Amino acid sequence: MLRLFDYIYYRIYKFFYKQKDNVPETKGSVLLTVLECFTLLSLVAIIRFFWEFPLPNKLYFVPLVIFVGILNWYRYERNFDMEEFTKQWEDEDLLEKKKKGWLIVVYFAIVVLFPVALGVLEHNFGII
């Protein structure tokens, strides 16, 4: 799983680097943190769909998000050398790179929209 998040970070970093962003490593780390937290939230939503349990207050999730953000900062920004990832993935086939890029976008959309859709269905429509 760590290798998957490394690859996603690498692709986000390269995207912002090519856009001549002044802090692509920070944007990559922040977006990866958002992705990881929404992945966890989606897993909780799936489990809650099958097994009902009360969720704690939203303020209990803030320390978790901060903790994940600090871990990502420590791994990807503090004394980090992008050359390690560049060597690993720079010779990737263009077609494979495009497919994986679309998979990352679809993955991001699914993990963000799934808990939102379940919340809307449950609270606004009372379906679930």
C-alpha cells in the first residue's frame, strides 16, 4: 500500500512541477493526505453500511488528519530526494502512464464522492 501512495505522490508532484508550481512537494503531500483520509472515511462508510454503529464527533477526526499529514510531511518533504522516485518510474510507458493517471483521478473521485453520496442518501432522502 505504501508503494501505491508513493506512486500517487510522485504523479501529483510531477503534475505540479510541470505546472511550474513553487511548492509541488507540499501540494503533493497535502493532496495525498486528503486522499488517504478520504480512503479511510470510505472504508468506515462501507463498514457502517453493513453494520450500524455511531460515529464520534467530527472533532475526533482532526487529530487523525493532522497525524497523517505529519507522517506524509516527514516521509515526502523532510530531507526528501525525488531522484529515488524518478529513477523508479521515469521510464514508464506512455500508455501505461496515462492509464494509471486516469485510475488515480477515478480513485480520488470515488473515495471523495462515495461517503458524500451515502451521507446525502441517508440524511436528505432517508433511503439508507
